[in-house]
Amino acid sequence: MTIIFTHVPSSKESPLALTLMLAAEALTFDYWHAGRYSRASVQALWNHLPYCWHPVADSDDLVLLSRNYKPIGAVPRRIHVRYEDYPHLMAPREVIHSVDGFHRNQNPEEPARWFYDDGTAPWNGKRYAETLLKLIRANIAALEVEP
């Protein structure tokens, strides 16, 4: 069996950037076609949308997590994971901290960065989904300029 992919980004894209691109694509095309927003459809993406960048033990890197505090798109809530086992979902703290627009960024000493909270979750309304989409795109742009 052969699978043919269309619109595949260049091979220069990191797995992390590709993961964020998939989240952005899901928010962009499938869930408000012709201006129709679907809360249920966006909520179904719970495990595949970024919720936060979380610190990794003994590292200056941050790992991309879903709302369940599990690596984005990786595992169900009930399974225990070690963040260190997901290097393809990690980025240097200084790159992530250079991105503007994260939620709850009052304390610059806090290493974690949140994309949204329970009140501003993308399934709570189209404007929150659009805000998340902009932040995802800002993260992709920051990762593309990483040396």
C-alpha cells in the first residue's frame, strides 16, 4: 500500500514545527469552513492542540504538551510518560521565551508558557480558537529562525 501526501512541507522542517503546523491546519481548515465554528470539533482536538511548553528535568529545554500535560498528540491521559523521552517535541527555552502572546506571562522567571487557560480554551469560542491559531503560528515562526 502506498500513501501519497500532498502539501508536505520541505524536509528542513523539524518534527516539532510539523506538529505545530498540523495543529494550525486543523484549526484553520476543518473546523470553521465557510465561517462556521464547531465547538465539538475543536474540543475533539484536545490531545492534538498545544496547551503549554513545560520545563524538562535537568535541561533548559521545554516540551510541548497537550491539555492533559502529555506530549502533544502522543498518549492518553492515563498513561505515565517521561518528558525526557520526547526530544522531538522539545525546544530551547530562550526560543520559546522570545515569542509574544502567551497566556499568563506575568512572571518572567516561570519557565513554562501557556497557550490558553480553561476560560480561553479554543473550544470556548471562535475568537479563542483564532487567538490560539495566531500563537501557534508565532511559535512556528520562532522555531524556523532557530539556528
